Amino acid sequence: MKPQSFVWAVKVEMPEELKDTALKVYEAIFGGQVTVEVDGVIYEIEKSSKNKLRTVDIEGLAFIEQNPHKDSRWAQLARDGRQIMWVMKGRQYIARVMDGKFLNLRRS
């Protein structure tokens, strides 16, 4: 059973909740796990159909690893061994976790 829809709004609006969730998903993705438990709910770590990137969708938020095959400085960092995961709501980047460090990209 998935959490009620108000849960994702809290995670987006409350930086500590978003940070805790993002770090938990990051550890699962880069730790080679196939699932991650968040707030008592188990989510599968899936691979995107096109690029085979590891992703987790949790109530309107997408947690996705950096594509190392892109032409960007972030892709270059991923190719160099850095572990980068993005948190997105729709097409908007709202946070980043790089090498275990969380950064909220939303303006206060």
C-alpha cells in the first residue's frame, strides 16, 4: 500500500524530509539494492527503458542516477567515478545527492 498523496507534498516542502528520503534512495541505488523502503513502503529500483539508469518513483518525485553518456559536466563527473543522483518533480530538478552529500536546489 502506497502512502497517501499528501506525503510527497511534505517531502518537497520540508527539506529535512526530502533530504532523509533522498539519502535513503541514494544509498539503495548506489549500494546495488533492488528495492528501498521509505516510510514503511517498499519501492522497486527500476531501470529506465532508454538509458538503463536506475530510478525510483515515490509519490510524484523521481530519484534518478546521472546519465554518464550525456555531454555535460555532470556526466563527466559520473564517468570519473562520482556518484550523482537527481531528485526531480516533473521536469524540475529539486535536489541533488553527490557522493553522499545532499543539496536542496529549491529556492527558499
